[in-house]
Amino acid sequence: MSDLDNENAGDKNHPGKNIDAQVDKHYKNLMAALKKIPMFHGLTMDQYRTILAISIYRKYDEDTILFSAGDESEYVFILIQGGLKVVLSDGKAITRIDPPGIVGEMGVFTGQNRSATIITTCDSIVLVISRIRIMGIFKNDESFGIKILMNIIKDISDKIRRDNRMIEFLYHGEKISAE
């Protein structure tokens, strides 16, 4: 520590204190967002740190296309702040994604091209993780990879159950109205 740092170490108004506090708050916000993403549930603090270390922090303006239907699936996008909409190839927006949210993970793991277009609905902050870096985690730490894959399986299972309930509701609703 320099003499200047020593001299200002107890000064709450020292610019370095404010920067450290902002960085700490920002880091905690990112960690809190990751913990809410189903794909990352139950990871250790070191594993969350690894996810942050392989992520690229990006800011996008409103109406920015993150990826389009048919694109290769090279990246996972974790929405930290802002909003996204999912748009089908016919141009119809089918859902909105609020933070914390994730898009692109299925294509990254299956190798399939994007099935929809993702567009920011306002200025947004996103963590971007490449397929290569995610697969690097799997190679370097199998238990880490297994946790993520088990979380994805659970998430897909939950979505299928939810969709099945919706289909059942729609089916019975149509059946009732047809009688």
C-alpha cells in the first residue's frame, strides 16, 4: 500500500472506497442473479465464481437482436437487467423474459440451431458464455458438469409438466365448449 493509501485508509470519502463498494455490490448482484437461474442451482461458491470468470459482461441497447432463428448456437445469454422477447420466424412475439433469465442454453447443449429470435425490449445487461467455455468446465470438472446437466434435465421436465397441464386445460376447455 502506498503512503497515500495509508493516509486515506480510514477516509470513507476516499474515491477508492466508493469504487470498491460499487464493485462489491455489482459482484454480489451478479452472484445473486446466477443463483436464481435453474441451470445453476446448488453450485458451490467456487463454481459460481467459475461461471462469472468465463462470462462476458455485455450491455445491449433496446431492440438489439441477440440471435436469430436458424443461427448456430454458440452462446448462452443470462439476462441480468432489462428484458428480452422471444420472436418466432413469422415475427410473432410469444413470450417475454425478465431478469434473471437465460436463453440459448438448449441449443448450446444440443448443437441445434436457434429455434427463435431473441430481441432486447429495453437497454439490457447480459452475461454471455460461449459453448467452448461451458464444455471446458465439463472437461475440467465432471461433477460440476453433471450438476449443470441434472439441473437442465429437471428444468426441462418441469417445463414439460407445465406444458402438459396447459394442453390438458386447453383440451378439456375445447371439449367442454364442443358439448
